[in-house]
Amino acid sequence: MSFVKDSANRTPIVDTVFAVVELAKQAKEKYGDDKVIDGVIGSLYTEEGKLATLDTVFSTLKNLDDAKLAKYAVSFTGNPDYQNDVIDWVLDGNSNLYKEVIATPGGTGAVGMSIENCLEPGQTLIIPEIAWGSYALMAQMNGLNLAKYSLFEGDHFNMASFKATCKQVMEGQNRLVLIINDPCHNPTGYSLTIEEWKEIIAFLNECSKTYDVVLINDIAYIDFSARGAQAKKYFTCFDEISDNVAVIVAFSISKSMTSYGLRCGAAILLAKTLEGVEELKVVFEKSARATWSNINNGAMEMFATIMENKKDDYIAEKQEYVDLLKQRADLFLEEAKEAGLEVYPYKEGFFVTLAMDNDTRDKYHEALMNELIFTVKVNNGIRVAICSMPLAKVKGLAGRMKAILDTVK
Ligand SMILES: Cc1ncc(COP(=O)(O)O)c(C=O)c1O
């Protein structure tokens, strides 16, 4: 008996996060909140241990007319004011390329739609070696293979590995589709420098002399960069792309507006030629209509209202959390340095990741749980969600983690 198509992969999802969330919850019930370090939850939490919600966002949403909340969106690609506001907010005047916007259910929709429509089954998608788990699942669901570039060489981006991975993939197929999750990479917190971006674009232009290139830039955490508007300057590097390169910027209001459940985001399509963006738009629009039809109208209206009337309030309110995140990160990193705990080169973002091989990681993850410290296993590392951890819990944590690591090595 079988009810799904032969090619479907029947292995259940192994969710490395939710299983540990459950264990952390049980530990809190048994030993009390104070005794447990919960470094699992990947959403922003307040110092009081509550999910952070921006008042600018939710007061705006709740004040929308019922009719606006009830309505379908204006089109399958999203509402025009939402599309314009996304361009203004995300690109912040840093792009002279042709542009189109497709509203999507979160960043997931934008990345998923790009992967689905830019590669044929059997072709290879390029992703970072340490990455958000959904990329691999999306590749699997579309019958794609994966090639992974190593992320770091010492404290900077591993350009040599990135280039070698692209070259190797080009030997077997006529196009290059790759994901760069930047700034605030999940889970390491690395952000590329402008120089690194320039080198990447120059390399992709070289590749594009013989291959079509699609760069998917996943910017899920961009609005929690400690650099504010400066963090968007690297988009100017994309102006140098050649005609055979397209960039798809995957934007999400999940993090930017602390509204994970509203399921709203966008694929921003960028190219040097009008034909380039038009072709992507035509195909993505049909894909949207066939998959989710249209996007949550209330979420788009909320975003547009804030951008047009309350932008400064929103920025000021969000900044408090950006500062809080930085305080937590600074404290953890300072103590990690003192303790000699090795972390991947963190610059900004929701997570810090400890660097280690996968054998050590497995033993260490267990040992940490025995000491009531709950974290998430990632490839070659242990992810610590500083985004959801109050400062009082961050304090002293790196030293404790180093001591536990010494017992398993
Ligand atoms: C790296 C990365 N990209 C994209 C997303 C997409 O999130 P959403 O679909 O909620 O916008 C996430 C969410 O965790 C993420 O970590």
C-alpha cells in the first residue's frame, strides 16, 4: 500500500529543535525555571522570559478595519503599496537594478519558490555547510542534490571553498543556483564584509560568462544587525552583476516585525535587464497562485501602514531589542574568550555557535543536558540561542559550557 508518489521521500522530518524544546520544558517543570538554561528557542524573548512583540506592529495590526483583515490581497504577487514599501525598507536606496517583488509566506516561501523554479530535478543547489535546516529539506522536496561550501577559514569567510564548490557544480550542470544567508547568518552570526561581497559578485560574474547564475540572498535576520541601515549598504555591490546573474533577496517579516505567525515576506527579484526580472516574475507569480494563491492581506497592510506612517516609532522600538541582543552576545563572547571556548566568528544576530566536530558535538549535547543546559545540534557545532536568553542566564554560561566540554573531549 502507498498513497504518495513513488519519488516521494518517506523518511519523517527529524526536528532537532522541537525535541529539545520538549526536554527543556520537562526539565523546567521538574527542577524549576531558575535551574534550567534554555538556549533552544530561536525567537526573540524579553528579559522577563516572554516572546518579544513590538507594540508598533501589533497595535497597527489590531487597528486595521475588519474588511482589510478579511480581504484577499490585490494580486497574486502582493499589494502594490506593500511591494513598494518592501523595496524601500529592504534595499534602502542601495540598488539601481531592475526590481520586482513577489509577496510570499515568510522567508520560507521566498527561498522555497526560488529553489523550486530555478533548478530542474537532479540538478544541484549550493548551500553553506552550516545552515538553516530547511534548505536541505526544500532541495529534497524538489529532487535536487546539494553541494556545500565550508563557511570559514579562521575568522573570515572561506572564499576558496565557496569558489571551488561553485566550480565543481558547474562541471555537471548549465546553471548555478546558490544560497548565501547574510547578514546575521543562522546559526553562526557571521556577516560578510563589503569586500567579501565584492569578491563574491566578481566571481559570480566570471561564472556567468558561461553559465546562468541565480544568487538567493536569505536576509531573514537583517533587521537585527547591530549596524542598522549600514547593514544594507552591501546591496550596492549587486549593481555590478552582469546580465546573466539574477539576485533573489528573501525577506521575512517574521523577525523584522516579530510576527512569525503572520506568515508574510517577499522575494525581491533583481537583475540588470528588464527581461531578466520579468521572466522570474511571470514564473513566480504562477507558482504563487498554484501554491498559496495570495498572501495575508492584514500582514501586508500592517507593514505598509508602519512604513508609511510609523517608521520612526518602529525603528526606535526595535532598536531596544537590537541593543539587548548585542548586550547578550557581547557578554557571552567575552566570557567565551576568557574561558577559551571556541565559537564561530560571530558578528551579529540571534545565535552563537560553538565550533566542534560532530562526534564531540553529540557527546557534548548530552552532557550539557545532564547539566540542564539545552542547546541545538548543528553541523559541526552547538547552537546557543542568545535571542531567547535573559542576561542573567547568559552570565557565567560560557565558563560552565567550557568546563562541561572539557569533560567530553
Ligand atoms: C535562515 C533563515 N531563513 C529563513 C527563515 C524563514 O522564516 P519565515 O519563513 O518565518 O520568514 C528562517 C527562520 O527561522 C531562517 O532561520
